Amino acid sequence: MNRVFPNAIRYLCTKHLKDNVCDYLINNVGIFESDRTTIIRKIFGPNGLVQTTDRDAYEDKVKSILDDYSSVYQKFAAYMDGQLTNILRKHVTEPMMTQSNNNVWTNNN
């Protein structure tokens, strides 16, 4: 896909990303349900990370989430800092910024 359409903007389905993060938090981190719910809301909620349309605000939200949970859930912090934030930035928030589209994308759109 990248080779044939190098300039194409690729959106990723936020519903599937959310499901993947939940699965990771349950099966790889063993996180408490209340913390998992809060983290998911901070990332995918109506005012969450994926709704951010400003790069500085995006980085501030990432830092806030990491500050809140990195000392308790180091494995989650490594996953978020090393993988998740890059995927969300590249395939969710930046496409929304460049396309002036204020809605996250799901396969059901």
C-alpha cells in the first residue's frame, strides 16, 4: 500500500485500536478495571487523545497520561510511549488535522 500509494493518508479504525488497547491492558499489563476504564476514556473518549486537533495539545495529553500511570504500570507506559502514541498520531490525529475532519474514523463509517 505504501509503495503504490506513497502519499495516501491512511486512517485506522479507532474502534479496533480501542479494542486492541483494552486487550493489551487486560492480557499484558493486568491492569485494574477502574484504571483501564479511565485510561481508555483519556485516549478514546470525547475529550480524549484521539480527538485532539492540535499537536501541542496532543503531546500534553500523552504526557499527562504517562505521568498518571507510568509509575504504576511501567509495561503500559512503555507500550504507549514506544508504539501506541505514534500509531494514533500518524493514523488518527494527523489525518484529522490535515483533512480538516473532526471525526475519528471507524470501519462502520
